[in-house]
Amino acid sequence: MATLSHQPKTSSEDTPRASDSEQPNSEPGAANTEKSTAPELTTTAGPGPPPDGGLQAWLAVLGGFCTVFASFGWINCIGVFQDYYQNNQLTTYSPSAVAWIPSTESFMMFFWGPVAGLLADNYGPRVPILMGSFLHIFGLMMTSLSSEYYQFFLAQSVVSAIGCSLLFFPTLTAVGSYFVRHRALAFGIVVSGSSIGGVILPIMVTHLIPSIGFGWAMRSTAFLLLGLLVIANIILKSRLPPPKRAFQPKEFVKPFTELPFRLLALCAFFTYLGGFLPITFLIVQAREVGMSEELSSYLIPLFNGASTFGRIIPAQLGDVYGVFNVMIVNTLLAAIITLALWLPANANAPLIVYAILYGFTSGCTFSIMPAMVASFSNVQKIGVRSGTMYMMGSVGALIGSPIAGAIVDRQNGSYTGLVVFSGVGLFVGAAFAVASRQALVGKKVYAKI
């Protein structure tokens, strides 16, 4: 496994500072050797190197877990609403039309990433997280009162989703400021909140709707998320004081001047283009082949339960073997599993097995990308750079579900084309991740990737 030595380029403001970059340690004595041969890597003025632990660092991880549970965990419930709206309030609309609601919800969360990241980089995480908390809860409350297509779209897909964006990306910025050597693990724990949220929230919603109605089910969920966000707003803060830089539009464009980042952004686009489709359509397809309504409602929780382990265990391996290496392997496995298991699945057992295996492999794919960006970025630019990468992914998430819905319509209800589309998207995403890694290897300025 390639381990590259640091040769920082001081001419680039986005090159990781020495105190925020991982030191080569592939050999037991490598750390001592690096200290003696590269004195320029020692920290100068400032708050010092990231502690990689301590009370405040782990409180930030806990607060980040709460915000990600409430934001990305909610986004992981979109499969429930695709099925529910299609069979209840929006029965007069085609699956492709209904799919615009969850796909736009995913798109808006990731599309606003650069803005949310820039706010966090320049002013600290507290302001955007407070704004996001209000918008997310307000959007869910308005969804509970909705009955028309445009109302669901505006409340859930726009207002609530923008709130999720303002919660998710500043969290990555804050947590990333505390860790270097264990950054992938810390991000994995934080982003596992999306998986655990994706287990609890779909079960909660699907059981509350029959008993108390759609409106109160949404309001009850909103109150639960509000409690978590209160905790997060109290304990989550960045280690680094915000520089309060003036807004510069070029900060959104500058990452694309780097070949490794451009390739990683294309990786995000294709990965989200194909990778979100099982989350959106698995329940609907399962019912088409005869799975009961009660059993199919547990597919997304099973997916997200397995994804919890997929976000944490491979993240730990990423700190050891390189985040790019681990992501590439897991994305390829997710693509293979999709084509080998989901494509021929026409009964309960293979669909359940697929949900679990895909949840584990894709969990790493979606959670480790911020650590991939951080591995070749200045720690004070992680927010805007992660957000910019996810903005590219948001376009894939936006168009993926409607395209897949149109494929199902064109094939008269068959999901074969949709599954192939999903698997190919993941394969192409993995290919661009390989290309991005090789571009970094060529620059020879980064540590373990």
C-alpha cells in the first residue's frame, strides 16, 4: 500500500499545514525519522496541532452525531416517503414525478454544502447550525400540514433540506479540527448518526402514521430531532477560532483548479447518481415482487443498521491503510453486490441479504468522502471544500431517482434497468476515485491515501 512522504507546497493556500496533516508512519520508526529529517513540519504559532482526543474533541463528536442523526439520518428515510406518497396523498402522480420530492431533498442538502461550509470556515459552526436547526424543524412542521404536491415539495424538499445542509457540513468542519491521525474514525462515528437515524426514524414514522396520522407522526419526529439539536447547539464547537474572512466567490471555484479534487468531485457525482437508488426504490421494488408491507418497511432500517458498522469499521481501516484505498474497495463491492444480488432478486430472502450487504459497503462509501477531502486540504478549508465536493454529488442525487423512475416506466414496471443503472454508476464512481488517488500519488506531497 503506497505511503507517500510530505513535501509541503507553501505556494498553495489549500495545501495542508503540517500541524493538520498526517505524518508518514508506515514503518514502526517512521515517526522518529520524520522528526529528525523534516524539522520544517513542527508547529509554529497558533492553537497547536489537533489533540486527536480529549473531552472537548469527543464532545464535538457527540454533538456531531446528534446533528448528523437529525439531518443525514432524516435524508436516509427518503425511501419511506417515496412509497408512502406514491400510495396515499400523491396517488395521481407517476413514480417518476413523486421521485422528484426525495431526490430534490437529497439535492438541496448537498447542493448548499459550499455555502454551509464557507459559513462554518469563516464564522464558526454555531451560526449555521443554529440556522439549520430552525429551518429543518420548521420544514418538518410545515410538511405535517401539507396535502398538495407543491406543499410537500417546498416544505420537505426545500426548507427542511436546506436546514439539513446547514447542520451537516459545519459539523464536519468542527469535528475535523480536532483530529488528524484518527480523523477518518471520528468522521465515521459522527456520520454513523445518519445510519442510526436511518434505522430509528423510518420505523418511528411507519408505526406512528397508522396510529396517530401523518401530521402528528411528522410533528412527533420533529420534536425528537429538536431535542437532539438543542444538545448539539450547546456542546458542538470548533477547536480553531473562525478567521472571519471576507466572502470571496473564488473559494467555491478554487478547488476545481486541482486535478485530484476535480476527479474526486466526479467520483461523488457518479457515486450519488447510482448509490442513492437502492435507498429510494428498494421498498417499492420489494412490494412489487410480493414482500408484505410490514416486512418491507424494515428494509431501510436493516440497510441503515448494517450501514452503521460500515461507516465505523472501514473508517478505522482508512486511518491505517488509507482512506482512498478503503473507499475504492467498498464502492466496488457495493457495485458488485448490486448487480449480483439485487438484479436477480425476486423473493424476500435475497432482498433482505442485499439490503444488509449493500448497507455495509455503501456506508463506507458515503461516510469516508469528507476524510478523503481532508487528506489533501488545509484544515481551515475543509468546510467549503467538502461542501463543494458534495455539491457535485447533489446533482447526481437530484437526477438519479427521476431517471431511474423513468426507466421503470419505460420498462413497464420492471426494475432491471434501474438496478443496472445503479450498479454502473457505482462502478464509474469507483473508477474516478482511483484516478483521483493516482493524481495525488503523482504530486507526491501527501501522506497516507
